[in-house]
Amino acid sequence: MAATTETRATRWATGATVTALIAFAFASISAADPSFSGLGPPSGYTYSRANGVSDNSVVAGMNYSPSTQAFRWTLADGMVPLEPGTTIADAISADGTTIVGYTDQVACYWDSGGVTKIGDLPGGGNISHAYGISPDGSVIVGVGDAGAGKEAFRWTRATGSMEGLGSLEPGAMSFAYDVSSEGAVIVGNVETGSGWQPCRWDSGGITGLGYLDGYTHNGTAYGVSADGQVVVGVSEGTASSQAFRLVAGHDMEGLGHLSGDTHSTAKDTNADGSLIVGYSNTTSGTRAFIWDETHEMRDLRDVLVSEYDLGDALTGWTLDEAHAISPNGRFIAGEGTNPSGQGEAWVVDLGEASGTDGVVPEPISMAFMGSAFVGVVAVRLRKRRKARRG
């Protein structure tokens, strides 16, 4: 009798466990369903743009016209202005706690303590701009006034000081736009006698990255992977331009254009460099793209509609430019045109973090996950029953 009671209790507990596991699986998937959100410019501004996005969907950006206003957006609180006056937010740390940009024409960062100006390079006129921040928030990069002209800088929390990064030629200007983990690799562009060249700084100094064949007029490196091994940006010709990817130890690779376009720019990459976002355009318009090695360059809106079932959410929207992708590859942010014809910042949640296989993550079937849990528990049940018989 005791054995029968124990068996019934075990079956009841197991049934409850199966139910709980399935419920947990469904709840987890539901919470991670793909989604699209327009962030909306507040009253008094004409349009907005998202410039950075964290691993937990916090967005940094700016509202435009009649002035610029930096903002921080979260799903819980919506759009919150960071500072009165003329402000711009350009990038955000991976955990969403630190945002960089400028306020009153001085490079700064915002965190839980408010705004902190980080100053300018020695000899400068206190006119600087922070464009990038390392994933861990310890290093900020941008451009300062070195007295003789604009110069890329590196600022660290550890020292609280700003240092100029120099250039390829004496007196030439340079800009820094992004930085890898712990500040090991910084990317941007540098002035040369023939134009602007993409470049990188590391412990060995500055290196010009060159250009794509046929696009040797100008260029900029806008993004770098967390380990510093993948750099993305744009190489420009006199009549067209092309997004590029440069993997350490390999030649610069052109990423192409969307169908019918003649210009493209890569703006950001995820932590392992497997996903790249940016925009492709002609004189008739601009379209956000996503690139991975398996599918290559694709129209981001088309991907969201066909593979993530976001057609209803995107009705009436055009996604003009993708400016940022989170280090984990889950969130993408940029600017577009809403159904009312107004320029508006947006963020998309792909529903799960990207893996390291270089493929845009596919949505997971709820039915599949539920059956998988049931299968796992059923196998364990059979093993327990065999053990009791033995």
C-alpha cells in the first residue's frame, strides 16, 4: 500500500513538474518574442534617432529640430531626456548604465550619478565629442580640440584623463568612433593628403586600414568587435561607396549593396563580429540592412517581416538606417519613417541573443520547445520506473 501511495504521489509530482516546465518554457519564449518599437520624438521636436543599444534593450539617441536633445529609452519608462540644453547621445555600454555623447559642446557621459563632462585635450578650446564607449564602460573615445586641429582621444575611468591618439601625418586630423573591450582597439578615420582613411589604434600605435578596390576617395571605420578582430565601416569612391568588413589577418571585404543601390555603410557589429548592421541607399532613399556570412546583406525590414512575423508591427514604417546592434546581437536600433511620415527612432528585439555561428538568429517554435520539455521528462520517468523494477 505504501508503495502504491508513493507511486501515485510520484506520478502526481511528475505531472505537476511537466506542467510547470511547459508553462515556464512558454512564458520564457513569450517574454522573448520578436518585437518592434517606435520610440517617438517628444512634443516640440521634429524627429528622433537611436544611436546605441545595450544588451538589455536600453537605447541611447537624440531628438532633432529645433535643437538636439539626448535621450535614454527603456521599455518600462519610455523616452527620458538626459540633460537640458544642446545634447547628443551617441553610444551606450553593454549593460545600459553609461551613455556617452556631448553636452554644451563638451564630451561627457551620463550614468546613475547624472552627467559628467570629461573635458578636452591639452591646449584645446574645450570643444570635444564622445562617440564610443567600451562594452564594459571603462573607456570612452571621440574627438577633441588639440589646438592645431581635431584629434581622436581616449579617456579612461581609471585615470580620469584624456589622451590624444595622434594621426598618420603631422598636424593631420583624426576621429575615433568605437572601441573594443577594455579599450584595446580603437577605430575611426584619419586625414591624409588624398582624403580620409579608415584606421585603428592599438598598443602598437595607429595603422591605416586602406580602402576597397575602386573606393579609394575616403573611408571611415565606425565599429569594432569586442575582441578587436573585426572592423566595419565604409570605403568611398567619387560616385559611390560600399560597406566593408575587415577581419584581422585578411584583406578588406566589400559587403555589397541592396538591390539597385549604389551606396552602403556599415555602422556597427555585435561582440563576435558575426552580425553587421548599417544602411544602403541611392538618391531615391535609404534602407537599413543586416549582414551575416550565411545570408550576406539583406534588407532588415524584409527579414523582420518574413522571418520574425513583424509585418503588422511594421505596417506603414520604413526602416531607413540601422545605427547600432547590441553586443549580444539581440537588439538593433536606428531611425526610420513612421506611418505618419515623421522621422522616428526605433528598436527591434530579435527575440533571442545571437550565437557565434554568424547567422541571424531564427525564432523558436513554442510547440517545439514544449514537446522538447515533455520528451526530456518522459525519458527521465522511464528511467526511474526501470530503476524501481530492478
